[in-house]
Amino acid sequence: MEVIDVLTAVYLLSLVSMGIVTNVRPMYVNYWNIDDHNSSEIIELSDTFVVGMVANQIVIMVIGTFGNLLTLIAIPYVRMKYGSQLSILQLNALILIFHLSFCDLLYCVVGFPHLIQAYWNRTNIYDPNVCYFLGMFRNLVAYADFNNIAVIACCVARQSLCSLKHDEHDVLFGGKKIYLACLGIWLTSFAALLPDIIGTTGQFGWTSSAYGCDNINTTNKCSNVGPFFNHIINLCAVVVFYSAYIINMMKIRNNVKKIHIL
């Protein structure tokens, strides 16, 4: 467990450092004019492309909504009905998967309808405050989703390197602490986007692009470094933790083969 503890500490320290660098000591200064972007400028897209993208987004939204709703219903039901029979159903990683489905459902309900409108109307129909909320909330949910995926990788790797009862003594994800991990996911996402939310490095408004209401930066001289660092940290975390998981599984498999040979 020593190695995985070190990897976990590095991962968590990276997230904390990202929050500090992004907010406590901003490295960029941005001068923007929000009035230049809250207009009804039309997005330039071909009609064929628009129809294809709208159909694609609707299919994803419908499948994602019903799929994640079923997941949110199935996980509690299966844990309560069959949890005593299958110990794997009691692992706290399932709570994180439940939380991931919740984030996905939020994006399907809030994010996709707005993206569909942006493709279909190709113009701003929103009040500036509504556009600000749509852009901010959609990005917040998306980053919570990305962070959740990395935390699942960390939790699964820690559990696999110990035992099925690891959740009972895990100082990070054990017992009710798993719910604090879910809260931490949202706080980390908020920290990454905070400079844009309060207008230090950007602002959320109509972008005149296929993203509709999103982060805008008129000068192109700077951007919020938080989201970039957050993506890199999550990508590295997923690769490292699942690599540790796979290596451990291969070691267990080789040990089993040696036992059978003997």
C-alpha cells in the first residue's frame, strides 16, 4: 500500500496546488469587454451540418438521460437487495459510479438542450444572466464529471492493492468519507473555474460559436490555467492508477499460475 499511498498523495497535492495557482496567485491579467459578446451574432454553420449535429445531440441526450436514470435507480436497488450476497456491491467505488451518473444526468438535462439550441437557432436568445448561468453550470458539471472519473481510478486502485474489506479502513474513501470525496470533487471543479466565474480571467457569455454560452476571452492574451491543469492532472491520474491496478492484477494472476504449477 505504500506505493499507492504515495501516488494518492501526489494526486491530491496536485489538485490543491492547482487550486492555489489558479486562485490565490493568478498569473494572468485579462481585460475584456463583456458587452462585445452578449449579442445575437449568428453562428456560421451549414444547414446540413446543423441538422446532423442536432440529431446527434438529441440521440446522445435521450440515451444519456434514460441510461443514467436507470443507473441511479439500479445501484441503490441492487446494493440493498443483493448486497449481502455479493461483497463487491458494497464497495464505495459504486458510490462514486452513482455520483458519476448523477453528473452525467445533470449534463444531459442542462447542457445538451442548450447545445441543441445553439446549433439549431445559431443566435443568442438568452438574457445575459441566464447565459452566464448556463455556461458556468455546464462547465462546472463537466469538470465534476472529469474529476469523478479520476477519483474512481484512485479508489479502485487503492482497493485492489489491499482487499475487498479495504473500504473499512481507507482513510480517504472508507465509510462515510466517500461522501466527502464527492463533495471534494465539486469543490475542486469550482476552484478550477473560479477565476472565470468571478471574472478575473474571463467571463461566461454568448460566444457566437457552437458552444453557445461558454467562457469568453476577447483579448486572447490569457486564459484561466485551472481547467488546463485540471485536465492534465486527471489524465495522468487515470493512467497511473489504472496502470497500478493492471500491474497488480497481472502479479496476482502469475502467483495463481505458480501455485497451480506447484
